[in-house]
Amino acid sequence: MTIHSNHIKDLFSLLFFLAVTLFWWLCYPQALNIQEENQLFLWSFDYFHERMSLPGGLADWIGECLTQFFYLPWLGALILGVLAVAVQRLTERLLPKGWMSTVLSLLPPVLLIGVMGDVNVLLSYVVALIAVFGLFFAVVSTDRPGTRPVVRYIDEAVNVFFLYWFFGPLTWLYVALRVIHDWRHAWWIALWLPVLQIFFYWLTTFEYPLKAFMLGINYYRIPLELVNPWWLLTVPVAIVVLALIGRSLKRILERRSPLFVVAAALLVILTAFGSWHLGYPKDEYELYMQDKLVREQRWQDIISRAERYQVKNNFSSNCVNLALAMTRQLAERQFTFYQSGDDALIMPMVRDNLSNWPTAEAFWHLGMVNSAKRYAYDLQESILNARRSGRCMKRIAECLIVNGQYKVAQKYLDILKQSLFYRSWAKQAETCLGNEAKVNANPEWAWLRQVRYKDNFLYSYPEMDKMLGLLFINNTANKMALDYFMGQMLLKGEVPQFMQYMGWVQRYGGYEQIPAGYADIVQLMKSNGNVPGSPYLKYIKQRRNNE
């Protein structure tokens, strides 16, 4: 191969790197946000030791170390671009030299991008894939034909042992490639790997199910005894298939026929389209984007996106209504957007690591600090691989500081100080502990201390409208509580009660004239429900149909 063609292939890889980086940064930054907010990487020996105490621990540690940089989407996109190119270049080395091989080398990374559309796939899976793939070439390059068989067997046994402990069950890819490369001398390690897995399973006194030891403890956020993510196999299987093709169809791959190259390109394009279509469902990723925008408090962006397209579920309704409330548009426009029902403003508890984020944020901004803390606790405990969350821990610490529970807040800040992107915030917050003047100098914390409930008590979800009313009575300057109180009554269809409290809107709402949304309801009452095109009438009809 000429130097000129090498430069062209380097340019090919660079263009692929740019395409992957832009894909994550511009098209799906919400996927990076979901990954980052469901883990908290700590720079401590205890954290490293905890990860290394299980098979695949090094892949897990490296994967989480890289994932923390997803806090900055552009940096996370760059990292994923580099990893995708690493898979592409390793695959290219596996195949005979030629342009058809270069094009086919895109298949595994394209499949990998599709697999990563499932946000429960962890970066440790990608790290392990690259590590075992790369080590195969490192071992092959050091092979010596005259090496004594006993020495070769010992070397392979040690390689598989350390590969499995550091990178987990994806070691089977290394084993498969070694067997394909040298069947006569490497067939036995296909038996050695399962023996190792069973041995380590016995060594850990059955703390994890055998299935996890065989398929991976750290590759998927949901424990594998609960699910069967078969799509994790597509990338390594594709690599093995290409390795077999590279050995058996070497002459075909080396041909310079433009027709073959075009056929390979079409295969890659179809695979890319299928991976994108199956791996990135529109509604699911729209919800992830809303979660990201809520976290960043980009309220107008949430509203703008909902004007173009809104997912019809309670999560989306919570996000859009929170954005409307934060921009003082809730009274005007609430029912011009989809409302899921009684839970469109405040959702009851859902036991997963995503659904209650907009509700937790609504509680925080309303001044229901204890409820915000409770939801943040539950969101963190719902991360099924038992990781911590920087976003959750920061919110919990803030709630504790607002409530004056400084000793407990110190424990959370001590943990956050061991992280990279939360460290500076934690150190700054630490200076406020016990210093009431500094706490009150923070405008958000000072405001929440004014509007929060002054007494602790329990309440049930069906009484949410009453809770919002009490919150407003506690401090009539809390206009968001007033908007939520009036909106919650409308969601429940309690229009007469809503009309009774219109005096509050006129006195405390701060509106120069009655908001358009409320005017629509007043008109409905005056005309006995005969207002064609009324947004609220449309909601009521939808509510009756659902009942």
C-alpha cells in the first residue's frame, strides 16, 4: 500500500471521527446527559478498589472515568468519536488491505452506535470491546513460530485470566479471534474461558448470578438477571464474522472492483440507517431531551420544542408545564399543550431513575423542599446498578442546606468534592455550612427559605391541590404556587372551585388583565360550555373519554 493511500485512509478515519462527534454533540446530546447523571465518578482509591474487586472492573473504572466528561456534551462527543474510530481502525487491521476492507471496517462502529442508543448500555462495554480487540493484535504481533508449546499455553492462559478479570466476559472476542487466527494451537482457550468464569463465580461465594458472570456485570445498567440485552452481541459477532470473511475470502476483499466497494458502502449505509431507526426512537429521545433542558433550566427551549412536537405522556406534560410556570405563561397557555390528566403538573412517585425528574424540579422551584429531597433520594436509589448520581447528590445537598441540616449536608459535599465537575460547587457550598448570612446571600436558597413550608407533615398525592394552596397561603409572593394551585384544580375538572379562587389571581397574580387561559374558562362558565375551539373544553372532552 502506498504512502498516498495511507494518507487517504487516515483522512477517511478523520471524516468518520467528525461524523460520529457531530452525531452525538448536535443530534443526541441528551444521551450523554442521561449517562452522566446516572453515575458519579470519584477520584479516590476506595472507589478504584471497589470497581477492581469484580471481573470487568478496570473496564468499568475507565468507562465511568470517561463518562464523567459527558458533563460537557462537546467533550463527551469527542470521546465517543475517538472510541468509534478505534473500533474502525482495529477492524480494518483484521481485514486484508484494500478499499473494500476499509469500507467494511465501518460496520462494527456503526452497529456500536446503534447499540449505544439504548442508554442502559454503559461505556465499560465499549472500553472492554476495544481493549480485548486491541490486545489480540498485540499478542499476534509478538507471536514467534518457534515458541515452545508449553510456553505458548502458559502465555495464553495468563492472557485470558487477566483479560477476564480486567475487562469481563467480552474476553470471548479475544478467544474467538485467537482461535480463528491459529486454530491448531488456540482451540483449547475456548474451554479455558468458561472454566475461569465458573471459578471466579465460586470464588465470590455466588454474590452475583452465574448469568452475570457469563455475560457481564458491568456492561448494562439493568442487572442481567432481569433482562436479556441480546443486542450487546451484535458488535462482537460482526467482528468475528468479518474475521472469518477476511480469512476465507481474502482474494475477493483485495480486489479493486468499484462494484464491490459500492456494494460494501450500501451495506454500511443500510446498517447505519437500521441502527439509527431501531436504536433511537423519536419519542423516547424527545423525553431525554426534555430532561436535559429541565436540568439546564432552558425553559424557552422546552416550550419551543413542544410547539413543534410533544410526546403525549405525563413526563412531557410535567416538563412543559414547569417551563410555562417558570416563564409565567402557565395561566396563559397551559391547555394549548397536551395535558395528561391529574398528573400533568405533579406526578406521583414512579420507581425508576428518570420519570420523576421534572416533578422533583417542580417541587424545588415551588418551595416544597422536603418533597424535592425525597424525590431526589428515590431517583438515586432507583439506579439499578447501585451507582450514585452527581445530579441527585447535588440537589439533596442543596435541600439539606436550605433546611439548615448542615451536618448531613457535609457528608454529601465530602463525596461531591471527590468528583471532577461537582468539586468546585461542593467546595463553595461547604463555606456556607453554618453561615446563615452566606446561605441567605444565595438568592435561590434565600427565596426557598421564605416560601417553603414552616412545619413538617405528611400528605397524600390526591391532596396535591390543597398542598399547593397551603404553600401559596404560606407566602403570597409565591406566584408559581398560585399558578400550580389554579392549574391543578383545572386538571381535576373542579371549575366551580377554580372560580372561587379567581380573586387570588386578581389580587396576587401580578397580571394586568386576566390571563387568556383563565379567560377561556370564565367564558365557558358563562356560556354553559358552548365555546367552539376552547382549549380547556377540548381537555375536558379528552378527560371524559379517558374515564
